[in-house]
Amino acid sequence: MIGRIAGIILHRAPDHVMIDVRGVGYIVHISERTAAEMPPAGRAAALYTDLLVREDLLQLFGFPTLLEKEWHKLLTSVQGIGAKASLAVLGTLGAEGLGRAIALGDWSAVRKAPGVGPKLAQRVVLELKDKAPSVMAMGGALTVDAGSPVIEPGETAPASPSPTAATPAPMTRGNAAAQSEALSALSNLGYNPSEAASAVAQAAQTEPEATTPALIRAALRLLAPKE
């Protein structure tokens, strides 16, 4: 199993990149969101990967973080969601947006992904509502950037970008760690994982930059019995 690819970008496209690893070019399929964040050709890059093996096909799918790779594995467990449909969903919502949509039962957000109709979007939310909290709880530990390849002695380092070259904006991961910690705390207090995930997602949607304590307080208010 190929779990990570690190090398020099030879070619970029809206849905894939070709990465040179010691003279071998690997085509890695990625979401449009990931493609937009990749450095230009000639620069070093790394992606976590999932290898799809079929009788007549081998395909690599790439993800900038381990958290996004875990969401991909969960999405493709849903009937009707293949690897490319998963990339479409992740490209539209991102890992945190997908977790929030599932936790809140917002299938209309999932439907915005190209090629995903209303019935399939509803199935994703319905089938994953009880599984999503476990991945959301991993967020703080798994939101790990794939890093860059190490250039060993004797190898050629990637050329520095010219002053006029556009530098991609750094990837933003929001408050995934805070949401993960808040969800874990609520689970430890005995709250149902799905209900806790929904409350944390709703609180994070209201206060995107909230700290862990603030998210816990906000989620507890949402979970409190209504008089």
C-alpha cells in the first residue's frame, strides 16, 4: 500500500498532479480544493494517498492531511460514493465542512458537490451520522500536513520561485483541534456521540475561531434540556 507520495511536481491539473519521485512520475488524483492549494510545477510537494486497486486499474488518490484521508475512507463506505465522488464532496466542503454537514444533518450542503444528487446526499448523512463523530474526534490528532520531501545529498533541490510567481495561500484548518477536544470532552461527560457532534458543529459554525472551552460551553447550552 502506498500511503504517502513526496517529490517534485511535474504537472498540475484541476483534478490531478504528477509527482516525480526519484525519476518515477506518479499521477495522483486530488480534489479541486487540494489542487488549488498545491505549489506550482517544479516545487516540492507531498500528499497522503489511498491506492484503489481493481482488476484492470490502479489509481492513487491524494489528500493534504490524514484527517481528509480518513473522511475519504468513510465516504467511500457509502453505497454510490466512489473515490471520485468522494473527492468531489471533499473538494466542495473540505474535511471540517463535511463533518459539520453530517453532524447537523445538512444533506443540502453535501448535495452541492458535483455529481451528487439529493438521494445520495441524504444517504451520506443518514449512513454516516453515527460514524462521523469518531472521525471528528480524531481531528486534532489527524489534521497533520503531509509535509515536504527531504532533498538528500546528491539530489537536486527544487528551484526557488521567481519573484513574480504566485505563491499559494497557506492551507487553513480552522479549529479542528478545538472541535475534536470539545467532542471528546462531551463524550466523556456521557453525551450521545451524534448529539454531541451536532452541538459542537453548530457551536463551531456560530463561532469559527472559538477555543475549546468556549466550544464546550456553547455546546452544553445547546444540549441543555429546553424548558
